[in-house]
Amino acid sequence: MKFKGVENKANPFSLDHYTDEQKAMFKKRDETKKRAEEFFKAMYDQSTAWVIVANVTVTYHNIYTGWAETFEQAWNALGYEITTDIVYRAVNGLPARSEKEEVKA
């Protein structure tokens, strides 16, 4: 398939260049994020659930400079104070905490 401006290159959205192990990890990560989204959607609403799940995964990445294999890994590694802050901000429509701000220990 040809994309505009990418005439002779492989599909940039193809998973063909990933190993089977990497594909399995992506699938596992996606499944755990969907379960977390359903959990938070049952308590709040869809958009709040998306914000919580996204902010937990991105905050984990920002702190540990890598992606968690599962949502639960990210949630548990961040700890009570950070995850509570993420949920509080999402539920109350507040902006996410910036990397420069610190959670008081």
C-alpha cells in the first residue's frame, strides 16, 4: 500500500517489523489498559476513564523512562500518592501534574 509522501517505503503502521514476543507484549498491554478503562468507566465516565489510564501509563513512562508491560505494573509502581493525584485531577477536570511539580511525600 502506498501512502502520500511515502511512496517506496513500508506501511508505517504495520506491525510486520516487530517480533512475535513484542506483538504479544503489545496485546497484553492493550488488554490490561482496556480492563482498567472499563473499571474506571463504571465509576466515572468514559472520558475520565481515558484520562486516568493515559495519565497512569504516561506518568510511569516519564518516571521510569520505559513503558510498563501492564497497566497494573504502572499503577503499582507509581504508588498511592501519585495514582490518587491522577484520579483526583481527572475526576475534577484539573490539568495533569507537570513533570516539574513534585508529589509531596
